Amino acid sequence: LVSRKKQPKNTVIDLKGTPVGGGTQVMVAGPCSVESYDQLRTVAAALKQAGIKVMRGGAFKPRTSPYDFQGLGVEGLKMLKEVADEFGLVTISEIVHPDHMELAEQYIDVIQIGARNMQNFELLKAAGEAKIPVLLKRGIAATLEEFVHAAEYIVVKGNTKVMLIERGIRTYEKWTRNTLDISAVPLLKQETHLPVMVDISHSTGRKDILLPCAKAALAAGADGIMVEVHPDPQTALSDAAQQLDIPQFEQLWSGILHSGLFH
Ligand code: PEP
Ligand code: MN
């Protein structure tokens, strides 16, 4: 169903007036984790100011270690709704349990399925029954074929509003957290009709090469970019090393706008 051969026309997903996949690109920014109302509101205000419409923020955090911050859970989803309503933003947040799809519909606009859950088939089926769009992240060691099959699990259940996002894969390279597979963008665009985005934060794990990576993604045909932004990254409860502070984000955003690659 997701194959370009089945449907030659691009799937365009409307995020409350922001189309994704129709030839214009979308910028998704926000903290790795929702940590507090004030933290989220500070980021939201900065995004609003910069003209960004879509905010990310994790409430259920699938952390590698069980001792790390696990997220605020439902409280975090409620904060996302409150802040998004205040600033007129669209929200994306990860859902990790099939039983939480209705909660997602109640409080957020887009369900993110994380890299670690790309092949959590019960979760994919549940997302396929949800009424809101799904942003599916590529698994840390998933082939593009496996990635596309995972998307098919969602679409076959009836939810056709699926966006794919390349977030880096694991290789032997250590200078980046993961290896940004830029070829995934044209290949996924060629093989499927779904919108394809690139997460420049998790793919690099760095702050100093985000502009060239964003430009590469856009030049390769990406429909959107995701980046992590935190008011005070040093104190962040997750992914402190890769999150931009607000001035750094504004500089990146200005660089992207001036590149002429963002339409
Ligand atoms: C995230 O976007 O917050 C996240 C956990 O990313 P990933 O699933 O790609 O590791
Ligand atoms: Mn993160």
C-alpha cells in the first residue's frame, strides 16, 4: 500500500494547516523530553517567534538505561496540549504502548513511533487504528526494506497518514552518534509515496554539523527536518549533548532559510 507503484501521487498529510509531503518542507523542533511546563513553554514561545509550527517533545521516553529519566508520561502529554493550545502549535510525541493511542488522540497531534519500536508490531497495528498521523522512525539497524514494511503495518490497518523519518543507523563510526544515511531520502521517496523527513539531532548526536546535514537532507528531497531544542541543554534530562539552545536554534533556522533549500 505504501509503494509508489500502487500510488504514484505523493501522500500529503495536513498538520492543522501545515501540509507535509506536498512539495513544501516542515521544520519540527522541540526538546528531547518534556521536563516541565516552564521548559516546554519557553521552547514553544521561541518556536512561535521563529514561525515554526510543529513542536516535538517526548513524554514517554524509551531510555537505554532503566535508571535514566523515563519521561513525565501522561502529565507530559497534558503539558504538550496546554502549551500547543496557547501558541497554536502542532505537537508530536512518542507513544510506546498500544493502549496509549487514545491518550495520544486526546492530547497530541502526531504519534511518534521511536527507532527502538520500529518493529514493535503490536504497537504499529495499534497506531494503524489511530485517527491521527504517525511519524515512524527508522530502526537503529533497520534496512530500508524493513522500514517500509513497518510503515505498511500501520497503513494496512487503515491509517494512511504515515510519515517516515531517517534518524541515523548504527555503524562503526564514532564521531557521530549514528550515521545519517542520506541515501535513505531519495530511496524512500522513490519506493514509497509517503513524506520523508530527517532527524538531524539523533542521526549526528552533535550540534556543530547540523546546518550542513539539514542542507544535505533538503537537497536530497526531504519533506522535513527534525531538531532538538532545549532552553538550557546542559541541564537537560535526556540527550543533553545534542540539544541546541534557543539562540543556536535561531542561528540554524536562519541558515536553513538562507540556504534557499527550504520552501
Ligand atoms: C526521540 O526522537 O526522542 C527519540 C527517542 O528518537 P529515536 O527513537 O530516533 O532514538
Ligand atoms: Mn532525544
